[in-house]
Amino acid sequence: MFTIKQVDQKTKARLGILTTTHGVMETPFFMPVGTNAVVKTLSTEDLLGMGAQIVLSNTYHLFIRPGMEVIRQAGGLHAFMSWDKPLLTDSGGYQVFSLAKLRKLTDEGVEFQSHLDGKSHFFTPEDVISIEKILGSDIIMPLDECAPFPCDHKGAERAIRRTTLWAKRSKKYFQENSSNRNNQLLFGIIQGATYKDLREKSTEDILEIGFDGYAIGGVSVGEPVELMFETLKFVLPLLSENFPRYFMGIGMPDQIVRAVGEGVDMFDTSIPTRYGRNGTAFTRQGRVVIRNAEHTQDMSPIDESCDCFVCQKYTRSYIRHLVNTKEILGLRFLSYHNVYFYINLMKKIRQAIQENRFPEFKKEFLATYSSTLEESKEEQSLLTKER
Amino acid sequence: MFTIKQVDQKTKARLGILTTTHGVMETPFFMPVGTNAVVKTLSTEDLLGMGAQIVLSNTYHLFIRPGMEVIRQAGGLHAFMSWDKPLLTDSGGYQVFSLAKLRKLTDEGVEFQSHLDGKSHFFTPEDVISIEKILGSDIIMPLDECAPFPCDHKGAERAIRRTTLWAKRSKKYFQENSSNRNNQLLFGIIQGATYKDLREKSTEDILEIGFDGYAIGGVSVGEPVELMFETLKFVLPLLSENFPRYFMGIGMPDQIVRAVGEGVDMFDTSIPTRYGRNGTAFTRQGRVVIRNAEHTQDMSPIDESCDCFVCQKYTRSYIRHLVNTKEILGLRFLSYHNVYFYINLMKKIRQAIQENRFPEFKKEFLATYSSTLEESKEEQSLLTKER
């Protein structure tokens, strides 16, 4: 299922192969986020064209819309969205805590109100697995309790206890209801906020239950970036080397490069599409706000070093005009370029590991890529205006 | 410049070749509308892929945004939008009367306030030609006065008098400022509202000045469809057969098929993209509102008989979900399919003329295509909510 082909000699970066029903993927990889069964603004042709290996989608959103009956009728999520490569589905736990109105949280499960129509729903861990079986995703994430930041020790402790309880029930239900267990992979999620003792306990618990891969959850929830990396560096050595490691919801390009160096295999973030829809592009030198007036007469491409079709053919001036006139095509161009940038970054990372030059690659990337650890106030306000 | 290859024996439909600097086009053709230097939601790759021969853009909109300095800097409109096939530019006359706030209208020109920032501008016919020369469009439309519907005889008479005056000045300026006259074609526009005496007078005037092609303007401005066809049938026989004939702003697919039968060579309308962005698709059987709940579990394509990539790969259920969740990709899919439908319709029309079976094609098309002469109230209200 997961094979490590090569481990970097100086860092902990590793090159691997992850095999699922819908295809074989090279790790480390990036998963474009397709919350509503679509990577915002992009078709599956676009994703195939840029070399996406896998797409992430979301149980909570799909359960709300279009609803499971439609997906079942279509023959699963792959068929529904016309994507026949691997899919990973998030459990919806994070959305229940962040997006929906949480009504009641007990060991039994979680009661929440849809963010759309206020309708009440109840998810048990078993319900979530059952939904993900209908979705037919290649990699299933179980229901977990994601503690917010900041969170006191007591609250974080309660969250890891419940996450472990739910992980056990998820695995049991998953095993008892799999005619062919190899068709889907089930991952475990490690919680524990920023407390080392809790992270250690959660890791032990989840490892003991045993999963096909391990995700570090409850990160990138508002904590300082260096604290996030401390958590990562603490947890990773506790994990077995023989399973894929997924750092959930990370991050900016420089953060990904650093995390690969710590031994992470899988990444997802909505940053490239979200920033794209807000008029910002990622380039080899850092972020560029194409919406800004300074690009009005800039006849150069978004990124001189990029070979995506947008950079091959369209100027900053034109794309800025599209964004400025609220033309949808501008959002698509920026989203396409940004996702391409992330996918291409992973390709370069894998090449560097393979050619035994990842440390040099990392050093050079971090030196030339403007630190994006801090977002400008303008960008933060833009992000809240998400379409 | 314009050659007629074939004339249908029973109707007045004709097959021709129109040659411009940026390419040779087969008539009759449809021009997708790219008001802001973009056919809404579509890239120029999309347009090339579906066989678009020419795109229409708009002087008024481009003058307001991005402004002429940016287009000049880019090297013209073709380069700015990365489209190296022919372009036709509307004079902006219609927009000055419909979109902008009209301040003053004299024989000298028109003073208007930008619909965006309220800034005052003054356009003379010479200004408009001068702008279109910077744009570098292959086919230039001169400034005209488009009478509204309804309009009394006196008002319509004043409009044709001024349209003639401006047409003369436009041609003079165009000729005096062309280093190489063959690089751009200048069309004349016939006005006259629904009054036959005025249409006749306007046609005589415009023919006497002499242009590279002739457009029937002031149609599809709210008058009943049959009155529009009466105007068309009255004016067309007054025109010389040796020049291209452009029926401005028309129309629904069945109207285009009928107008081809009357001898029209060129069409433009924003209907396919506008309806697409509002969740409606064109099919061989008529319009289908994909947004509607009845398509929730409809696993068939938009149009079984269509071979566009959207119909080859995506279901009504999925596209309905995209529109329902306000995903931009849904608007792109519907716009793509709809423009493809129009372009493909023209291809079929040309084939039918070539194979001497246009009357049969027309009869069969009108029999199987649901009459769309009347818009539903829901659709009308949708159209006003244009993004």
C-alpha cells in the first residue's frame, strides 16, 4: 500500500509510492481542495492537465449538498464529479466545529445545524464512515474532535479522549462493513492541540488502534507558525516510518517545503484557490497581488519561470483587468496558476529528493521565496470576503 | 474582401468568405460577445477549441476599463486579450444610450457619464474611429444613434439623420487616417426604428456613403419579434448582395435560423453566456433551466446530441449542483456549452446551405426546437440579475 523509495540523507524528507484503488501516487504530494466536489473554478480536465494526483473533498459539505442520495445515484463521488483518480475525504469534523452551528457534543456523536438552512443533523463516527463508503473515497478520514486555538489543557485532553474513542468505533465499523477492505484506506488523526503530553498520548492511542496512514490534525487552526512546527517536529518521530504521514490543512509554500524536510508525505490547503479568487498569485519569489494598480500596464506573465498555460499566454495587465472588471475568467486564471504552482512545487521537491539534493533545494527555495508567514492586513480582510 | 460561394435556391440564405487581416471567416457566422475583452467565463483556448471564428468586443467598455493607454501599451486588443483571430468592435453608441448616463446629444457628438465612476466623456464619431484604430479591430462599427422602442416618427427621423451625418464623418476620418486601408474594414449601420420610410431613407444614405459591410441596427431593442423580422425583410432586399450583412444583437437560435434564410451573414448576441451564467442551457430541443430541482438526480448530459467536452463528461445533476452551490465552474460549463451550441449551429447551417438542403434544415430545426420567442417571467428576472 505504501512503499518508501528513498529517504534523504541529511533531512527526514522521503520519497514514496502510495497505492489506492483509483491509482498510484508519488509522495510527497499536494491535494487540491474540492470542498463541494469541485476544486473551485477548475474542471477535472484542468486538474489532470496540471498533473494533480489526488483531490480532497469534504463529507460535511457533500452531505449537506447535493446530499447522499444524489451521490449514490451517480455511483459515488468519482463518477459524480467526473474524476477517476484518487480522492481523499475529510470527515467533516472540522467543518462541524468551524462552519456549522454546533448543538451538542457527546461521546455518542455530534449534533449540528447546517450552515445553509439551519436543519439539525446528528453524526456518529459510524455515520461518517458510512457516508464516506457511499462517497467511495480512496482515503477515508474518521470523525475527530478538533480543539480550537487557544484551548486549555483540560479541553484538549477531553478532545483527544473522544478522538480516540471515535477512532476505535470508526475502525470497527469500517472493518465490519467492508466487503473488500483493500478498496479504501482508513487514516487515523492525532490531536492534542499544542500540549506535548497530549500529542504523545493521542499518538500512542491512534497507533495502537492501527490505521493505513496517520494525520496530524488540529494544526493551522490559528496558532503561531513556529508553534505549529514544534508540534510537527514532536509528533513525527513518534510515528512509524512505514506509513504515510499527512499534515492537515498546511500551508504556505515555504511551510510545505519545511514540513517535507521533517518527513511529511501529504498536504492539503485551500490557500491556492482562495488566494486566487482574491486576486493574489504565488510566484517563485513569493506572493503577488495581481489586483493591485501597479500591474495595470505590466505586460509580463504572473511568473516568468512558470510554464502553466496562463503564464505562457496572458499578461499581469490582462489578468488584473479581468479581476478588476469582476470577470470570472480572472479568478479561474489565478486559481489555475496557483494550484499549478503547488503541484509543480511538489514535483520539484520529489525530484530534489530523488537526486539527493533536497537540502540544497530547501535552502535555495527558502532564500528566494519571500517569507509569507505574516499575512498583510489587506489579505486577511480579503480572505474573509470569500465568495 | 467578401465572396459569396453559394446562394440557396429556395431561400435567401448564402454561404460566403469574409477576409480580414487576422483571418478568413466562413459566413454566416456567430460572434461570441466579449464586452470586457473576454467572452465571459471563457479563455481564448476555449474559444479556439470550439471553433469560434471571430469575437466581438466593445469600444465603450474598453475605453472605460482598462482604458486606451493600457491597450496601446499591450499593442492592441488582439495582443491584450491573447486572441489572434478576427475581432469586431462595436462603436459604443448603443452602450452610451443604454448603460451610461447620457448628458448631451448634438450633431457634434455625445456627452455621457461613465456607468462606473460618473466621469464625463465626450465622443465624436472621429473619436470613436480613432479609438477603434488603437484597438486594431478587424471590423470597425462607427458611432450611430440607436432609437429606443417605442420611438415616435420624429425621434426616429432625427436619429437616422444624425446616424448618416456621423457615418459620413466616420468614413472621412477613417480614410484620412489609414496608412493601409485594407487592414481594417469599416461597416455602415442602418437605423430607422420600425418605420419603413425611415429604414428606406437610412439604407439609401448609408449605401451612398459606401462601406465594407452593412449592419441593421436598432433591432432587438424591445420590439415584438415579428416586427423585428418585418424590418429585416424590408431592409435586406434594399442592400447590395455583394457585401456582408450583419443583423446586430440577434438572437435566439430559432431567430438566427430564420434570419439566415432572409440572407443575413453575421450575428452577435450575449444570450448564450448571459443565459449560461443564469443556469440555463440551450439544447437541440430548446432551453433547459439546469438550475431547476428537476435535474437534481438527472445523470444525463445537458444535450445528448452535443459533442462539447461538457456534454461528453458531466451530468445535469453535477452541473445543477455546481450552480446551486454557486460554484464558478458551473457558470463556465454552461457558458461553454451554450457558446458551443451557437457556433455549432452556424456550422450546421453552413453545411446545410452547401449541401443545398437549407430549407429542409430550417424546417426541421424550427419544428423540433421549442419556440423561445417568449421568455418566462423567471428568466426575465434572472437576466436582470446579471453578474
